[in-house]
Amino acid sequence: MAHAFAADGDDLVAIMDDNERAVVAGLCLQVMDLVAPASVTKGEHADPFEAIVAGLGDLATDTEQGAAGVGVPDRAFGLDEDRDPALDRLFPTGNREDEQEAAEFRRFTEQGLRQRKHDGLAATVRLLEAAAGDRWVVPRREAPLVLVALTDVRLVMGERLGLRTDEDATRLEELVETLDPDDPAVFALSVYDFLTWLQESLTQALVGEAPE
């Protein structure tokens, strides 16, 4: 069972077993592929998002039709039709009123942002893979990079699950309570909740608060 991050000298340390670290690393690798700038060759990682949300087709259909009450808003103004909507969460449009200006803003800024996110995710994977035993050690100086990486993974998972507001989360949790424990939706939401807890734990350790 995972234990929250706690300060240990110049490091922040969480206790996570191999499987827990593998899930987080796999999700980071998938988001790395999603955000990879044009100069980076995308990897051939298995798609953990597909595995985690496999079988959520009915849930996604329900949310689009409003049956579950978790709505997925329209694509941000000024973005390509075939663009992955998760990218809109990671790189919000610079101008919702002017499509041409939004496209220009993205053209000049997005590649640099993609590179920074890609590098932060790669650093997080490196730290996860370097864990000794069950100790995931994050040097304090690298904690901000890891926090951003975890935020990016949660944003992509949130988009896949149709989570944009607190009301969306509440409604999805209520829906999950009606499902069989082995339903993929239950596992998907548990992974999302785990990432949320992990991110909050790292933030608290970084600012010197006692972990919960």
C-alpha cells in the first residue's frame, strides 16, 4: 500500500510498490507520446489509457448524451477538428474570440510548451525507474517538474473520463457506485483518484505540511 510523500533531507520520498510505480510511469509515457514535439520521435508504448478505460464506451456515450449527467464541452474555439481534445486541456487556446489569432498563438508557442512538458514527464519516468525497493525518491529541486507531470496526466485522464467540473466528478462517482467492482470504469476512477492523492501528497511535502 502506498504511503504519502514525506521530507527526507533534500529529498521527498513516497512508498510505492512496483505495480503502482509502473502504472504511473506507463501513464507518463503515454502522455509523452501525446505531447511530443515535432522533433521528437514518438514511442511505441502500449496505450495504458486504452487499457485503463477499456470498456468505457457505453459510459462515454452516456456522458455525451447527458445520460450520466457528466457533460463533455465542445472543443475549444480555433482548434483543428482532428486534434485530440486532451491537447486542448494541456494547451488552452490563446484567444477564444479570434480563430486565426488563436492558431497563430499556438503555432508560435505550442512546440516549446510541448518540449517542456515532454521533458518533465521524461524526468518523472526516470525518477520512477530509479526507485530503490519501494522508495520513490524525488529530489526537492525536481519536485515542481513532477507536480506538473502528474497534473498533465490527470488532465488527460480527466478528459478521457469526461471530468471537467466538481459536479462531473460527483456524478461519475455516483455512477461508478452502481457498477460491478470489476468494471473498468471503477478501476479508471480509482487510478485517477490515486494520482490526485499522490499529487496532493507531494505538494504538502514540498511546502512542509504533514502528509495525510
